[in-house]
Amino acid sequence: MRKIFILYLLILSNFWVYGQEGNSAFTWLLLPGSARAAALGGTNISIVENDLSLIYQNPGFLGHEMDKTLNVNYLSYVGDVKLGSATFAKAFGERSAWGIGVNYSNYGKMLETTVDNDILGDLNASDICGNIFFSGDLTETIRGGVAAKFVYSNYWHNTAIGLGVDLGISYYNSDKDFSIGLVGKNLGRQVKAYEEDLSNLPWDIQLGFSQKLGHAPIRYSITAVHLNRWKLYDLHQEKGDSFTKTLFKHFIFGVEFLPVENFWIAVGYNVKRGSDMAINDGGNKWGAFSIGAGLKVKAFSLGCSIAKYHPGATSFMLSISTSLAEMKL
């Protein structure tokens, strides 16, 4: 019974939507660490905004303009599963910045029982990842960044440790309101496994661009994900897709409405997630969509989003940031 229960926890840690990752470990790291990114389909590595939470998408977003900024995020995932993060950034000269952060997942309390269903007590299962960020302006239009990661998981008496990095580049043309992002995410490996075999982190190569329309307060984004592999199978799929369907599974589409500088509304469409969330009888047609909004008032920014990461649940995410520099602290 205990072995079965531990196996259940290990499966849960990989999450429903990322079950196709195979032998990757710590796939919870693929969930968005930003309400704005979650609203735009779960991944966006190209929008250039003064939003500290976005550095989990692309460390190349971190900049000196985020000096003394503090950000916290909370994601209500499925059932008692909760995720969150806390991040702080500081300028380093006029062209660089550094930051520290931690993100975690907690699966709530569960009963430990014997094979005879005798209750022995409560079990806790959780993951945590410590991050160190650094970025610098390479030119007037290009910024590069790196995030070093230390990952630790504790499931009952099973523990695992991993080391990895995110490498990101952000290009921004202010005259044309056009930006491009390129990221190598979760490049690393376990140094201690749950059992014996060491697994890679859920590494991914991502490329995206964003363009704001010249005569309307609208910005659209197209992000290509999983560029390190071609075939992407659905969780319930029994045979391969056509070339066109396989191609579109690599794309995430997002649109933002930006009527004023301090307010945004966003909608995203994640093709792969929509395929994963589909139900055999044709239900759950909205699984690919996500939506969110954000507002800045003085030194405080608030963002929220709603998305589906499991056919049976809708997840809510909240991001709050404050600038200690703007508060003169």
C-alpha cells in the first residue's frame, strides 16, 4: 500500500498536463510563475514589461528598471495542490541587475495507512526551487540573462535534488514596438534521484515574438515551445498526428488589450493544452483558453488569471508586486 501511495505522489508531481514529458523530473517547473504569462497561454518569453514575475519565463527580462522590486505569486492548482513564489530584484549598476527567488509546490496533507488501512498519521509532499538571477544589457536593444536553479523534492521518505539553469535573450525595438525572446529553459539534471536512475530536468527550447499594433492598443504574441523535440502526444492519444496538427501543437497564441499604461487584459490559446484537456465525448472545448487582467496603482501591481490545467478543475493565479524604490525605501 505504501509503495502504491508513493507511486501516486510521484505521478501527481509530474501533473496531468505534462505527463508526456517521459523521463523528465520536476515537471512542475513548467507551470507558469506569472499571472500575466498564465493569461497569455502559460508561456510568453517575448513581451517586454516592468513585471518581475516574468523573469521566470525569460531571465533576459530582468533589468535595472526593476530595482528593489518584490513580487509574490500564488496558484491554486487542483484540489489541495498549491504553488507559489517570492522574488526580489536589485539593480547592479546602470546596465545590469540581479535577483533571488524561491518557488514551491505543496500537495497538502494526506493520510499514511498500512495495508490493513490502519491510519499511521499525516504525510506531506512538497517541492521547492531556489533561484539566483543575473542579467545585463548586451546592446541598446538586446539583453541577456541567466537563472541558476537548485531543486529539492520531498515525497514521504523519498527525496530528490536537481541543478539547472535558464538562459534567455530578449530583443526589443522601441520604435516598432516589436520584441523577440529566445530561452533555453531547465537545462540540467538530477544529482540525487528518488530511487536510482537520474533524470533530466524538463528542459525546453522556446522562441517567441510580440508585436504591438501601430493604431490600436493591442499587442499579439506567438510563442513556439518544445523546439527540442518534434512529436508531442496527447495524454489520451493512441496514434500520431498529421504534420499540420503536430506543428500547431508547438504554438501558443496570446493577445493583450492595453488601453492605458497601467492596465491590461489578456487572452491566450495553448494548442497543446487544448488537445490534452479534450474529453473523448467532445466536451471541455475551452481547455485551450486562458484569460487574465492586471492593474498598477502607484507602487503596487496586481495581476490575476484563470486557466485549465486539468479537465476537472479551473485554476486561479494571483501576482502582486511592489517597488520599494518608488516607495522611497
